Amino acid sequence: MDQTTEAGFFTRGFGPRPREGAPAVVLVHGLGLSGRYFVPLARRLAARGTAVLVPDLPGNVRSRAAAARAPDVDQLADALAHLHRRFSLAPTVLVANSVGCQVVAAFAAREPRMVSKLVLVGPALDPGASGWRQAGRLLRDAPREPLRMLALAVSDYLVTGPLRCAASFRHALRDSAESFEANLARIRVPTLVVRGAGDPIASRSWCRRVARLAGDGRTAEIPGAAHAAHYSAPDALVTLIQKFVADDPEGPA
């Protein structure tokens, strides 16, 4: 694993180093977290020869000092664009979880030529739920995740800081109410929406709506997983991603 701050914030690299004009996969974490919970997925993708970048977005964990206060969704999308330009990447596959899906939706809507495909894992937040309801869903998800995942998340939240996490949550709620669905409707690249079958945060009906809003969307479900399906079932997700990227007609639909 390589580590760099070349883009102005902390980024992990797995597999071959990204080359100018070459494709890569970028993994985008959720609210208040770091890229650490994407490491199992990143290692499996890299083992197949894929260049993988896993940033801690500005304001979060190892990139906390890269922002004076919690950035909003649009500012985080700008950070992804900066990362893309810094490494001179070809159009990338972006894999995001939870509120990270709002970030990549904003990025893909504004920078369509930088994106080849999107994989949205447990997209949040849906506009129909209040902040209290969203928080309740997060609490219901906790006992469904592996203990190591919970320990990692708590550690990340503490490093990012409760005030920044709260500010980021407000930013995400505002984006959910005002921009998320509009950004999804502007996406024209193939989009795979994945949920763990036990995910109480991203419901099956909401995931289907996300797929319909995207220009070329499809859905898949991973049995035995919850909201962080990429962590608890990385092998299953790698299989879905490989079929999706190859546009296998027998892949998810």
C-alpha cells in the first residue's frame, strides 16, 4: 500500500501506481469516516491488477487538517475533481458508500468526462427521511455490522470530531433535500446501486429509485450484509463490480 498527500489530502494507493491517462478505481467513504473501511475491497481489486485510490476526504480523519471546517458535499466533490486532475487519470470507476454516494453524484453530474462508471453502495441520505429518522436508522444498523467495522467507525468518528460529524450531517441533509436527486438525474454513465439485504439505512425501494433516476442504472443486493456491504462482503462486491465494469449481460440487472 502506498500513501500520499499529493492531492492536498491523505490518499492510500493499492495495486499499480496510477499512470497518466490510465483507468483507475476511486473508493469514496461516508460521513465522518476514513478510507480504512474500504481497505478489504481495495486489496481485492488491486490483486486483480487494478490501480485503486482511497482518499480520506478533506476534513476527515487523516485529512482533518486539510479543511478548516467540515466541507459541504459540493466542496468534497471539488476535492475529488482535484484528485483526478492531480493524478491525470482517465475516466474512473467511482465506488462510494452511504453519504459518499451524494459526493460522487455531485462529482459525476458536474464532471461527466472524469467518470466512466459509478457503484453506489447503500446510498444515503434519502430525501424523504428527517434527520432524526436517519439517525435512528444508523443506530439500527450498528448491531448488524461486524464488530471490527464498528470499532473502526467509532475510532474514525472520534478523530474527525463530533462537531465536524454533526456539521457534515447537516450538510448531507441539505444536499439530500435540495440536490441529490437532481444530481442523480444528470448522471449519464452506467450506475450500479448495491445494498446489503439487511441495510436499514438504504431501503430496497430507495435504491431502486436511485437506479431509475440515474441515466443507466441497475440494482444488486448482497445477502447477509448490511449498510457497509463493501466491508462485510468484499468478495461478493468485487464480483459484482467486475461483471458491471465488463458489462457482462449476465451481471446484475
